[in-house]
Amino acid sequence: MRKIHNVLIAIFFIAVFASIAYMFNASSGISSEALNYYNEGEAHFKNASVYDDLNDHNKAIDGYTQAIESFTKAIENSERFAAAYYKRGVVYDKRSSAYFIMKIEGRFYERSLSDISRATTDLSRAIRIEPDNTEFYLYRGKFYNRKFKRKEAIADFDKIIKIDPNFAEAYYHRAIAYEGLFGYKYEQAIADLDKAIKIDPNFTEAYNRRGDTYYINENYSKAIEDYSEAIKLQPHNSIFYQSRGKAYNNAGEYEKAIEDYSKVIEINSSITSFYFRAKAYYKLNEYEKAIADYTQSIEDGSFIRFAYGERGKVYYDIGEYEKAIADYSQAMEIMSGGEPIDYYERARAYAALKKYDRAIEDYDKAINMYNLKLRTVNKQILAAAYCERANVYANLGDINKSKEDADKTRGIDYFGSEIYSKNCF
């Protein structure tokens, strides 16, 4: 009898819940058939996301397309189904990204743009139906941020904050939008990140973002404080150590920078910090360690062009000029011709080997390239190139050309130009 009694009670509650669900769906205008299509769309979306994470973008696109079809059927059955519009907008956004990754064929690029437009339309429709749904505004605001529509993003985050003044994530993402505005709204971004952290003291990404903002504005001590807080909350996140290492490096605290870069390598070998650690070793005049790390960076395929160039500088400083020349040449080859600084550095190595003709060729190239973009050039390097070419001409006995270059050095107006003037012929 007790078993029958329990079964009857279970049946009663199932009937009650079914009745409530029916009344809810009826009052909201959402049919059970629409809900079934919605759930089907969710399943397709989850499967597609798995393929996307595995970088199988063809299968991801197929899955997203199936999800869109299911959400479309849900909307056809219930035109006021806000969640279906929202999810279809999300899926259009995801499919757009997958198409963009596969833009090798022109048609994929066009499809990507088309999906962006559809995503915008659907997300906006969802908001019109449910104008107080903070989740909808949050996704659309983040979507606008990724599309560099900063003002539209800020408007969405403003709306969320008006609905819920303690929505920490809205302040966080509005800060990102402020940073992306023309003119870079630094103070507003910091204020929003302060607010996000005040609401949620364990908001790791907000500490990291504020650290990045301080770093960009060269406030390295504040940046280090925030990266340290992020590390306390997530002690195994290699990105935070990498960021703090860069801040320590720029603050001149090279030993601490090396400790953080070493921690990154220990935690996550796929995120290499050999290149950055090499730069710190170089600053400490630990040349052999710097060479070893630059070499490892090259082998890992990380910052190859810069690693060759900077390893060349180390070789130059320790007097291994042939190796320096080889590295500068390799850097130039990667850059399909190289930058002015590469020719300047290689010229110095040739001059040290007394290969004056080759040195002049490279100084000529560096100076000509610098003069072509004089408005953005480092004038100190340009002055150094003229000065050192003057000395090379003097060594070759061409006094007239040497004097011409020395005069050009003195004619370049920049802070510290008198130093080069005194050292020229």
C-alpha cells in the first residue's frame, strides 16, 4: 500500500509541475513545440562548440548551421521567444568567427560578414522583447566591443548598470570599451575596474585588466600590485606571471623579472618566456644565459625575427662579430629586406671587423631608410649612423666624406646630440 501511495504522490506532483509548465508556456506565448526546437538547437550548439575548440571548423560550421535551423523553427512557432532570438544571435556570431578563420576562400569572408549582421539583428530583437534582460545586453555589449563599436558597447553596459548597479562584469567590460575609444579614456577605465573589484574582490580578470591598463600607461608599480593580486587568486596562471615579469623588466627589476619568466616556463612550456627572460639576462650582462634563451626562443619558433636581432647584439657585445653578422642577416631575411636598425647594427659589426666597404654599404642603407621615414625615426640612431660612417670614412682616408657625415650628425636636433658630435671625426 505504501508503494502505491508513493506512486500516486509522484504522479500528483508530476501533474502539478506539468500544469505549471503548461500555464507558463501559455502565458509567455511559447509553445511546447517551440521549446523542443529550442532544446534541439542548444544540443547542436554544444556539439558545434566542441568541434570549434578542437579547431575542426568545418564540423563546427555544420553544427552551428543545424543549431540556427532549430532556433529558427522555435521562433516560427513562437514569434516572441526572446531566448531563441538571443541564442540564434549567439550562434550567428560563433559561426561568423569560424567562417572568418576559414576565409581562404572569398565566399567564407562574405558569409562571415553576413552572419555578423544577422547576429546584431537577433540580439537586438531579443532585447526589444525583454528590455530588462541583463544577459542579453551583456552579450551584445561584448559583441560590439569585439567589433570595435565602442560607443554602442558602452551604451549596453550603461543599461545593465542602470538595471543592476552591482553588476561587476558590466563595469569590467565597459572599462575595455573605454580603453578602445578614440583618445583612450584611461581614467574612466580605471574607475570602472576599481568599481568592479570593489563589488567583487575576487574578480581575477579585473585585477589583470587594471594591471594591463597601468602597464600601458607606464605605471609599473601599480601594474605589479595588480598582477600580484591576480596571481594570489590564480597562482597557476602563467599569463599573470608573464605580465608581471614584463612590468618588473620595464621597472628595471631584472632579477624579479627573471623569476617570473622562469615561473611561466615551469607552469606552461607552451607559453614561452625564453625570449623575455633573455632580454632581462642581457640587461644584467649575463650574456651566455641570454644567448641560451634567445637560441631556445628561436628553436621554439617564438619571436624569431627579434630573437635573431637581439642575439646578434649580444654576440656583438662579446666580440663575436661574425656570429653577430650572421644573426642580423637572418633577421633581415625573415623580414624580406630588414629594418633600418638591422642594417645599422650589421654595419657596426662589419666596421669592428674592419670590413669597411661592407660597413659603408649597410650604413648607407640604414641612413637612406631612416631618411625616408624621418618623422617616426629614432633620431639618436640616425645621428649614430652618420657619426659611425664618418669614422669609417676616416679610417679609409676619405677625409671630405668623413667631415660631411660629422656635420650631418651635428645638424640633427635631439636630446644628447652633443655626445655623438664629440665622438665623430
